[in-house]
Amino acid sequence: MDRLTKVERSEAMRAVKSRNTKPEILVRRALHRLGMRFRLHRRDLPGSPDVVLPKYSLCIFVHGCFWHRHPGCPRASMPKTNEEFWARKFAGNIARDDANQKALSSLGWSVKVIWECEAVDERKLAEILKSLFSPTTNR
């Protein structure tokens, strides 16, 4: 049972940011610590990737586990009310993510998705990012 009223829940969901979220900022800080230079939210690229590293032809999306349905993650729970709406919403998000990643790949970009739950674990995030730039790793 939801502890918020319908109006309060609507306001809370509307307040969810799409840019400059905490996980996104954590990824940017970690990249900066690694000495990487990047661009943010390039609107000329499909999906406006959260972080773009032109030198490496790499686009990084920082996805929220709930909104983008991180497989196997407890944060990707299904709301109990209005399930049909949420199922359509999540399916649309997944389809759009897939289309954007394919479009970027066809333009010659490598694409990496970093999930919210990975970004909040500083050690795990550092390992993921270091592996992207290690000479032995194939993106």
C-alpha cells in the first residue's frame, strides 16, 4: 500500500530528474578522477547520451534501475497500481533505449550502460570505468 496520496505520488514522480541525477554525477566524478574529458548530453546524437567521450568514440548512458528495468535488480520493481500503464511505459523505455544504442553503434560509437546500482558503489564503478579504457578490453 502506498503511503502517499495519489496527488502526492504524482508530484513525487514528476519531480524525478532526467539529467544531472546523483548516479550520473557520480559517474562524471569518477571519470574526471581518471583524467577523462567528456561532453554531456550531446543532443546531436541519438538518445542524447549522458556522457560522451569523443576521443574514445564512447557514449555512456547512466540508467536508473527502476525506469530502465535493470534485469535482476531489486530496484526494478513493478508498481502495484495501474500495472498496465507501467508495463507499457517500461516497454517503451526499453525499446527506445535499444533503438538509441543501435543507432549510435551504426554511427561508429561504442555504447556502455552504467546502472544506478553500479554507480552508487564507488569501487564497482571505478572498476567498470577502468575496464573501458584498459588496452586489453574490447568494448
